[in-house]
Amino acid sequence: MLARLTTRRLSVLMGIVTVLAVSIAHAADAQWPRFHGPMGDNISRETGLLKSWPDGGPNLLWKAEGLGEGYATVAVADGLIYTAGNKDDKTMLTALDLSGKQVWQKPVGPAWTRDYPGTRATPTIAEGRLYYETPLGDVICLNAKDGEKIWSVNILEKFVADNIRWGLSESIVLDGDRLICCPGGPETAVVALKKSDGSLVWKSPPVNDATAYATPRIAEFGGVRMVVTLTAKAIIAVNADNGELLFRHPHETNYDVNVLTPIVHDGQVFVSTGYGRGSVSLRLKATGGKIEAEQAWESKEMDNHHGGVILLDGHLYGTTHNKNRDKLVCLEWKTGEMRWAEKMVGKGSITYADGLFYCWNEKGSVGLVKASPEGAELISQFKIPEGGEGPSWAHPVVCGGRLYLRHGDVLFVYDVKAR
């Protein structure tokens, strides 16, 4: 009997090891090196993923604890997984290998310990370096393999700006040999720093606004390269080559909570804001290197709080905060017309991979949703295990046949590759 039990346990163990080994092999070359992925559009180009999940959800490969508290999601690059959290009153960056083993963990500055304590931004990885901005304004460059510090600068101190109510939340955006960040305040709105040493390349003129919580977008229109972002009170664009202000379009909401990374497509700029403010699309016009923006449409049907919106095949998908509360909403890109608002798993964050939306609500439930302009269907649903604290605000990531879900101090990693 003992021999049979031992053999059975060994067989189960070998099965687990085999599944993990296959998962690591699939994930080894996958890259999600920044917030919302390589293109910044929150769309994975992977195929061959599960089209439904068993009861209880897909197979949990592993979970990692000890990351610290926070709402940062993960970046995946060159065989390592990166995220950030609060530990011992420090902002801590952590690198894990693909089996969940900690490779390094480094403090990079004081932690945000005020309202909703924890980290916000996601690390950005490029050419063997990690770039990160803490809620208190420390912009850090580390060696991505071992976490050794290369340089740092505090953008709030350097550009004489006050912090915002819930702490800086933007993830660093790279533009060639520069990185883009938005201190706001009386001296500037947007700055470009050298990737090599953090020194200033250019700073935009001030727009008399505090910064907001949004990650900027780099886009091109009419032959002009732009950095498009949100301040506390407006949608703005500056020239990506020299910082010249291109336009400022007022956009105000309760508590100055402008969070969404603007979506720029086909001559329009889209943003959405919670608390009933709703969605706005601007129409762009280019003349002689100058850019003008005027409102194309406005909709109260989708007021996305901070879960992100995805543009797919001429339509926008995202959850809503006030109007159509807790529903997944589909708007037409060109006109703003609402195609539908359906209860799926509730208000939260989303990503998209292999024809399906992965929706994660603020209370830890995850749904696999098939959606098109014609309607939405909830295919599968499960709830993550206990362990993390606070709301589930970190955005989900699908990379290398895996679903990454960060909740507080814990990272859950699921196998979603079809066999």
C-alpha cells in the first residue's frame, strides 16, 4: 500500500513538473516589456490559447508572495518577470524567473503610504535596463538582470512640482534614446530625459495644470510625432522631438482622476474618465507642423475609471464606473454610438488575446468574454484564491501562454495555453 501511494504521489509530482516545464518553454521567448505590452495597446498577438476554462479556472502554475503591497502589474522580458510593491516603507522592485523564484529584489526609494498605499506603475524593460517611476517621483534606471542601480532623478524635485492626491501612477514610456515622463506643475507638463543618464533633453512649456495618473502615448499625425497625455484638467499633446505644446483641450472630472492612456487612431484621440464624466473623442487637424484638436463626439455611456479601454476593429471596449454601472460597454470609434452595455464580471480591468477578452473585476473574479459589436458572451469565470489584500486593480497580462494576475503582495500565474 505504501509503495502504491508513493508511486501515485511521484506520478502526480512528475505531472506537475512536466506542466511547469512545458509552460516555461512556451513562455521563454514571450515579451510584454512594458505597461499594456509591446505596442502599448493592451492586445496580445498570441494564438493557441484556451477558448474556455474548466470549473475553477485554468491550471494555477504557481503563485509568488513577498512582492509588497501595490497595484502594479507585471512586465515580462528576456525570461524574467518584473513588478513593484511596498515593503518596509520602501518602494521595492522585484524580478522573478519563469518558475516564480525570486532573482532579485531592490529598494528604489520611499514608499507611498498615504491613501491606498502601494505602488502604481509597471516597470519598463529595454536593452537590458529597467526604468521605473515611483509614486513619489523617483525615476530609476536599473540593470534588469541584477537590479543594480545605474541612475535616478526625482522629477517632482527637479521640476518643482507638487505630487497629486493619490501619487504618481504613470509607467515610463520610451522614445528612442529618451524616456518620457510628466511631472506637471508650474515649470513644465512633459519632459524627455536621456535613457543613458537621466539628464534633460527637453521640457514642454507649463500648461498650469498638475499632472494626472495617465501613462502617455506616443503617436504620429500629419507628419508630427506627438506625446499625448492627460493632465489633471485637460488632454494635451506636445511635440515628441522638442516638447513644443501642440494643443490643450479641457477635460475635467471629480478629484482630477484622469487615468486612461489616450488612444490615438485615424485622426482622432479618445479618452474616458470615471465619476460620470464619460468619454470624449477629439478630431485632429494638421497644418504646417501644427496640430489643432476639436471635439468630435462625447458619450456618457462609458466612463472608464482606471481599468483601461481597448480599441479593436473600429470599436472601443471597457468597463464603466457610473452610467451603465459595472457593465462592459462597446462604443463605435468614429461616432461614439453605444452598441451595447452588458453585465459580464463587473467593473474592473481588461486585456485581449486570441480573440477573447480577459476581464478582471475589482473583487477578484476573472471572466473570459467573447465580444464583438453585435454583443458579448461570458464563456468562463473563476475567482482567484485568497491571499492578496485590497481591491484587484492591477491590470491582467497574457504573455507566453500564461495569465498573470497581481493582487496585493501575491502574483498568481495560470496556464492558458491550449494543449
